[in-house]
Amino acid sequence: MALIKVNSDNFENEVTNSEKPVIIDFWAEWCGPCKILGPTFEKLSGEYESKMTFGKLNVDENQDVSAKHSVQGIPSMIVFSKGVEVGRIVGALPESLLKEKIDEILSAL
């Protein structure tokens, strides 16, 4: 289960230039729902390892990236394919619902 840490410096390399789709969890240390989602997101990163890359971006440390992608509330998970947003999931969803949403986004690619 490899989660990448995404920030302003490596966003282009890790997300825009990625061959695989990338899902980024926009989160913050003080966010309760973000902490609830964290273990589920990490678990799914292992399950989906062959299909997509999972990354986390701290909104407090990377406000420029959050603003650029219009992140209004957290947790927000944005799926990028070839650097373009192809899906967005907002809120701390239960694992089954999160998998369902991810599968829907991936099947549309």
C-alpha cells in the first residue's frame, strides 16, 4: 500500500504526468472526517494499486493547489487522468460506497 505525498512541488510530476489515473485525497490534520477516511483510503490504495495511484495532499500546506482545483470542503478526493479531473468524491464515505464511486469513475475512462 503505497500512498504518495503530493504537494505544490511534485503535483505536475506525480499527477499531471502520470500514466495511470491518480486519486488525490485533499485533507487537513484538524479535519475529523479526514481522519476517519484515512485508513479506508490507505487500504484501498493497496486494492487498486494496479489500476490507479493514490495520493494525499495537505490543504493547509498546499493552498495554491487546493484553490486551483476549487476544493471547497474536505475531505475531497479528486480523480485525475492525464492531468485532467475526471471525477470528484466529497465526504468521508464508508468503504463500500467509496469503492463503488471509484469503480464508476474508472469504468468511464
